[in-house]
Amino acid sequence: MSTVPPAPSDAQAAAPPPPQARNPLHGITLEAMVTALSAHYGWAGLGQRIPVRCFTHDPSIASSLKFLRKTPWAREKVEGLYLFMLREIRRQQADARS
């Protein structure tokens, strides 16, 4: 005989999801990532690290966002490079303090 779990109460159903304190991408827009990456590496450097046309041929924030929103694998690469850039910046700051 199987038991059915109780239905959540109204208070449980309306509770917000837990905060994503450990997710470094939480609250960061794709536009903010592309802007930061292009400012840090330049379009040429960004095109070398992620070789897609939106970064190598007549690059712009708008064209990059249009492509990245439609292409999950490219967006994942941008997110990964953004996280790498953040780690790189933190290391440089830590080294400068030492």
C-alpha cells in the first residue's frame, strides 16, 4: 500500500526559493558579463578565448547578446570565462596585497 505525501500548506507554497548565496552568477546579467569580459580582454582577446563570429567579426554588445541568448553552448563558455576572469582578478588583488 503506497502513501501519498501531504499537500504543501499555503505558507509552504508561497515561500520564496532559497537564496543562491554560493552561486557567483546569481544576479549577473548576460549583458553585464559580456561588457565586463570585453572591457577586461578586449574584443580581440575575447574572440581568441571564445572563437565565435559575434566576438571576431564586427563585434558589439547587442549582436553578442542576440547570439548568446539563442546558443546555450556559447553562453556556457561565456559564463565559464567570466568566472575564470573573476578568479584571475581576485588572485591579482591578493598578490598585490602580499
